[in-house]
Amino acid sequence: MNRAVIAMIVALIAALYLTILNVRHPLIGMDVVENKNGDIIVNDIYEFGWAKKHGIHINDQVLKVDGKPPLSHFTVREYKTIEQAKTITIQRENQIQTLKVDYQSHGTEQWLYYIALPAGFFLFAISLSIFLLRLRPNDKSATVLIYFL
């Protein structure tokens, strides 16, 4: 088995893993920062994320993620964003709300931008790679193009 075929197999495994991850966990789309008091505050909402569709606003305070303090959640600690959570408790002014992240309703935009378009590009790249392998099996420039795709 030549290296180009191995590269395509590795790319297929990575694409399947990322697709499963995107299907199982919707994009919550909420960046957070820690203020001077140690509170976790929402500082950005993604356009096609779950948070925007469910009424979370910039400057809302995040009290809990999955029933624990926000800094104990790995995505808050590592990436300053809230992702892969089941429940989020926020406070806006004097109102406290606990929202359950619904993994079933992703939204049309999320499916399009994070699953359909990447899957379409991946299928195009695999088709072009197979075409190049059949047309010029030992051509180094075709192999480099396959690696690039």
C-alpha cells in the first residue's frame, strides 16, 4: 500500500471522528473571560451557536457548567470557551437561569457549516485524490497534491 492511500485512510478516520464529534455535541458558541472578582463572564457569542439561539447575551455571568463551578469545566479552563456541556447556569441582572443544552436540535446553519460543507469538500478531495492516483500513480506532483488536499 503506497503512502498516498495511507494518507487518505488517515484523513478518512480523522474526518469520521470530527463528524461524529460535531453530531454528538452542538456548537454552544460562547467565549468567556474571568473578571477582577473571579466571576466568569460571557464576552462573545458565535453567530450560529446554540447560545445565540437560546437567549444568552454578552456580559451574562456563568454560575455553573454541568452543576459545577465554570472553571472546573475543561473547555473553560483550557480554551476560555464553553463547549460540550449538558447544562449551563447563567445570571443576568438578578435572574438566574439553568439551561439544558439540547443535543438533538442543532439548527440548520450548524448542520450546513459544520457538517454538510466539510463533508462535501472531503468527498470532493477524496474523489480528486482517487482520480489522480489512477491517472498518474507514480507522479510526485500528484502525490504532493493528494497530501495537500
